[in-house]
Amino acid sequence: MELTDGQKVKLSDLRGKVVMLQFTASWCGVCRKEMPFIEKDIWLKHKDNQAFALYGVDRDEPLETVVAFAKRTGVTYPLGLDPGADIFAKYADRKAGITRNVLIDKTGRIVMLTRLYNEEEFSSLCKKIDEMLGEK
């Protein structure tokens, strides 16, 4: 995946880390609602932990749109481009809805999937990340 700053990231390079992929798009109202919570409750809490990686994966939108979207939502976590929703299609039906979060353990196994934004489910996601990182 190519990030908005031009860096390239491969999931296999992240083996050994807890990885969260957040599938999003600027046209997704639920995504816009959830992203500030991801920023505050997950990214700002864990961004300095070398064992953690979080990437927003923007579904099928051009770079300029994704950069403007990040600015508008105020998120500082890295966003990547997913032309044609090819990355998304590895985790769900290509035409399925977003927002979706995929939590992957240090061995590369998916341990949790969330769909839409539900406070209880989001709280479970935060707890699971804390547990996996050995934090409280």
C-alpha cells in the first residue's frame, strides 16, 4: 500500500507488531464519526509503541481527496491509498460497506473485525489492543 506521503508499506513487513487496519473513505459518514475516536483512543495512546502499527486504508479515492479528508477529520495516523478497493477485497466483499477495522496479531492472524461504529464494540477493540500490547 502506498501512503499519502509516498512511503510504501507491506503487511508482511509488519510481522511482530500488533496491526490495525481501518478501512475508510471521505464519503463515509460513519467513518468520519469514528475516526476522531480512533485518533484519540487508539493512535495517540499507542503511536510511540514500536510494537503497534495503525493504518487508515482509504477505499478507491485519489491522493488529493485522501489528504483533504485527513485534514478535515483531524487525524494524524497514516492513511494509505486503495485504488480499486483491492486491499479491502482481501478482507471483505469488494462492494461491502465500510467503516471496518481489522486487528491483526503479531503472528499475522486476524483476531478481531469491527463493522460500522458501535461504542461497545469500539471499547472492546481498544481493550483488545491494550491486552495485546500488554498495556492497561
